[in-house]
Amino acid sequence: MSSFLRSLSRRQADSGIAPLRVRSCRDLCEWTRTPVQRRGEQMFACRGCGSQWVPSEHWTPRDASGAIPPAVLEIVKGED
């Protein structure tokens, strides 16, 4: 497990207190599922810019290539 994911897993499973981090993309975006649940939702984080995302957000994360990561796409398609 990368140090990035280890640092996320050290957080409380459902802190829900702090707002999600949303930063400007720096053409480094690579979204990955984290071991963290936020208010019962799977949380994803970007390895490039450090932004965070949960399915209830009103935007969809994309990797630097412009593609929606497969794990995110599964969730988004399931909401139709």
C-alpha cells in the first residue's frame, strides 16, 4: 500500500467533519478508491492534486487523460 493510501487509512472511517479537498487539476490527476468511508460513501482521492470525491458530489472526477476512472464509472452508471 502506498504512503498516500496509508495516510488516508489512518483517518477515522467516518469523520464527516472536514470538507472534502477539491483543488485545481495540475494535469497529474490519477483517481483511486481509498479505504475511507465518508458518511457511508466510498471516498476516492487524486494522487496528483490531492482532491477528494464521494458519489454524492455534483461533479465526476477524471484522470489527466480525460477518462473517468473505471471504479468511478461503475458508480456513476449505477445511479442512472
